[in-house]
Amino acid sequence: MWQQGGLAENRFERRGGCLYRDLVTTQVIVLNGGSSSGKSGIVRCLQAVLRDPWLAAAVDSLIEAMPVSLQTSDAGIEFAADGGVNVGSEFRELEAAWMEGVAAMARAGARVIVDDVFLGGATSQERWQKAFGGLDVLWVGVRCESTVAAGREVARGDRVQGMAASQAEMVHRGVVYDLEVDTTHTESLDCARAIAAEVK
């Protein structure tokens, strides 16, 4: 299931009494969804179905690139036993630099798919919007029913249980999308094709 949302209307302007689509091509696709919602699978499918080569930039890769000390400290990122995630000031500093780096790659000509988890909802989107100033971005919400995401979490065995359920709705609060997809009953490839259809 997919539907178009608020930002899509901003891709059109009224000139001479008619609507026309900007000629600017999509430079960045941002996928936002909770843990185990299916974003990574969609990214791989997008890279397969999109005409041009696209780079993947996942927040998980950022976390893995950080020193181990920041993966277990108040200043970095901590994963609580109940699935909660706490983010500290040093993590935010590195995350801000990473966001600017992703934006720089797009400005240099690379097309980039961002796989992120907006723990701060609309506030997280605002940070990306600031970094992506002047770029053409397609914002995509990746939804999945919490019970289904929780089942995937157990099957994966590499995440703290409870994370998927706690993030399923939280990450979408206040976020405005061009398009939403739902992986509860829809395969990653079908979701990717729906997204690809919106890429200019």
C-alpha cells in the first residue's frame, strides 16, 4: 500500500494558469521508518530498479563507523534493555557532520538513498532539510505494523527486542512525506517500484 503525501504538491508550481513539474531531477531519496520496518530491503531493491547508480547511506553504517566507546556511552548512543534508544551530544555532533557529508556527495553529483530512523520525528527531518538545502529530495515514509516488525526483529536476532514496537509510530510523528509505503503486506520490490515511479 502506498499513498502520496503533503510535500508532493511542492514539486509543482502554477504558471500561466496551469501546473507543471520542475525539470530538476531527484538527487536524494530519504527513507524513514522504525527498526525492522524493511528499509534496507527497499534500498537494495531501489538500487536494482532505478535507472542510474545510487549510493546507499544508512544510519546503521554511521553507528558502526563510530568508536566502540560511543556505542555504549551517554555521550554517544545507548540501546536500553526495553528497546529504547538514547542519543548523546557527541553522537549528534558526528551525525551532523555525516549529514553534511551525505549532502556534499549529492551536490557533487552522486544520487543518494538515505536509510534513517527519525527518533526525533519532525525535528530529525528538520536537521536533514537544513543539510539538504537546495537539493531535490524525495521524502518517503516506510511503515510496518508494530507486531509484524517485532516478529522480524525476533527472527533477525541482532536487535534489542522492543525496539521495533517502540519506533513503529514514534519516528513518523510530525514528519511530512512525498510518499508512504507499508511493508506489512507489501514486498520490498513492490515498494521500491512505487518509490522509483516518483523519482524524476
